[in-house]
Amino acid sequence: MTIQDVDEDELRARFDATIENHDRVEARDWMPQGYRATLVRQIAQHAHSEIIGMQPEGNWLTRAPSLRRKAILLAKVQDEAGHGLYLYSACETLGVTRDELTARLLAGAQKYSSIFNYPTLTYADVGAIGWLVDGAAICNQVPLCRTSYGPYGRAMIRICKEESFHQRQGYELLAAMMRGTDEQRAMVQESVDRFWWPALMMFGPPDDDSPNTAQSMAWGIKRHTNDELRQRMVDMTVPQAEALGVTLPDPELRWNEERGSYDFGSPDWDEFWAVLKGDGPCNAQRLAHRRRAWEDGAWVREAAMAFAAAQSEEAQYEEAW
């Protein structure tokens, strides 16, 4: 019996039972169009973020202060490229091609994380991105290993392992700078001041202003709300900041004994929405660079496809003989 032979009400009942039992939906399974569209939007945004996210740190590849630091940064940027490929592959299982996803990004129909629209002005930003940005990514992405869509959850397992390593690399870099000169310590503090609030914005708007959270959680795509994840990030980061010797730029930050968590201030949501709409410091630069890379790489994609076609034709010829 095929999916086409089953009544849609029965298919929906099977899907609902899979979600209710916390089982995995696979690419071959029937799924509501809204579920599929939500997955495409979320996974594509994640994939785009990994690829666009190579740019801010790639800015420092030729200026890293030592061969060791250059090798570490190069390996990290390479990891991000791999993450993007895993996620594009997961998205392709939903019936949309990588070319289509890139076209939507370049046309402004799909987004990437707002954090990558901020510039990396000093080398300390490489450490701040590793510690804060990848730290936020870990808070957000580890629960996605248990997301209801199988290909996405399996892709996230390796990604989270590597992101955890990136976060430790960033913290180690900042710790080394904090043991250095007064100028280096000031550079670290200035970088943390710039990246703290944008890092908290990475989880998305407050729950009351998030149009997709409720349905995504009902479908098991997300496991926690934006505000829950943001709280986890703050609670995880404050002790690390104290050990590092930096001050987080929030005068409202204090421990709440009753809640067992830190109280903290609100990010500038007007800034968040402006960046999301394309008015951030680097929006135009990031997309222009991505468009140029896509166009310049056309010959590589064409050559790879031609080679694959030739290989396939040769294999068929050999089989015939």
C-alpha cells in the first residue's frame, strides 16, 4: 500500500500519533504542508546562517597573530561550511533544491541569523563569537538533536559536537588575551560589550512576539521557547564571564534566589527588527559577498555536474558490455 492509497484523514492521524509519541517523522512519511514549510524555513535559515557566518571570522584569517591561531580559525570556518552542507542536504529531503534555497536567500525571501550582520572590528571578536555566539548556538541547537524531523535531528548531532568545540576555542582565546596586556584586556571587554546583546537576540523575539514558536513546539520541531533558551544562555554565561574576568554590559543583571536564575535586561528589540529587515551594519555587505561567491563558483558546480554525468554514462556503458 502506498501513501496515495490511504485517506488523508488517516495519514494525518498517523502523523499526529508520531508527534504525540515523540517519534521521528522521516522524509518518506506523509506530513502536513504547514509542517513541511516550517521545516524548510527553519532549516534553510540555519543553513544560510552557517554559510554567511563564515564571513565575519574569515575576515581575520590572513591577520591571525600566529600560525596556531590561523590554523584554529581556518579549521573552524571550514567546519561552518560543512554544517551548511549538512543542513542543505537535510532541507533537500523535503523536496527543495540547494539552488532554490540559495536563490531565495539572495532574493531576500529567506533569512539568516541577525548576529552575522555585525562587523568583526578587532581580533578579540573572533574569541567573542566563539564564546558568545557559538555558546548561544549550543543552547539553541542541542535540543534540536531531538527535533521531530529525523534528517534534521541527525544532522544536528555532529554539528552540536563541533559547535561545542568552537565555543571552548573562543573562550580559550579570550582567556589567553585576558592574561596579556592591559590593551588586550580592554579589547576583550570592548568586544564583549558589542556582542552580548546581539548574542541574546539570536534566540529570536520574545515569546509574545514570536509568530512561529507555538506551532513549532506543538509539532516538536522546537523543544523550548525563545525566552526559555535565552534564560539558559544567561545562566550558563554569567559564571563563565566571572571566571574570565569580564563584565557583561547589563546593569539589571543579578541573581534571583527565588527563581534560581539570573534576572537580566531586555535587548533593544527595535535594533533587532531593523537588522532583520536589512538595515544592520553589514546586511548589504554579507549578501553581496554571498552573491559574488555563488556567481563566481558557477563553473565549479557545472564542472562537477558534467563530471558526474560522464561517470554515470561510463558506468552504464560498462554495464551494457
